[in-house]
Amino acid sequence: MTKALFINGSPRKNGNTAQLLKRAMDGAREAGAEVELVNLYDRSMNSILMDTSAKQLAVFGPTEILCSYDTYQFSNYDRYDAATFSKAHKAEVRDTQFPIDLEKAYELGKRLVAKAKE
């Protein structure tokens, strides 16, 4: 069984990074991998090191980079002094580009598992 570990380094568990990771996990799962998500902000560095040491974790396999730019940074821009951002532009990108990025993440998850099985 192919295993895929996904690590979220963002403090926002449901933010853009988490959504992209979850979509990549869907693709990896569909390709036949057993998936696991680790939220770094849920764990102390000591527990991560202990867990890694206990499992003798090694990272092998193909890697790729997926970039998703110009995404929403806040759920409600009216609550912040963020005059350098256009609320309308961010909403447009969120509605048009972010769904494309989510599909790219899904395909990336599938592709990496397929490459790992080769």
C-alpha cells in the first residue's frame, strides 16, 4: 500500500493551504494511497521529533510544487485594515482561479501516487 503524508504548516486549519492539501489528498486517495494529514500547529516540535524517531520516517518519492497565488487572506476583509488589497479582486480570484488551483491539487495528488507506484 502506498502511503502519502501531507503536512500543513499554516496556522489556519481550514485556510487556502489546508483546502489545497485536502484536495491533493482526495486525488492521492483515489489513486490508491493511504493518506494522513499532519497539522504542525497542533503539535509541539518535541512530539513531531519523537513521532518521527519512533516511526523511523523517511521521505521518498516524487515531489512537485503547486503554487496558488493572490488568494483570500481573510474571511472578512471589512474586519481588517488591508487597504493594499482589493476586496473585489480577491473575491474574483477566489471565484475563478482558486477552483482551478483546487483541481490542480487533486491531479497532483493522483499523479504523485502514480509516480510512486512506478
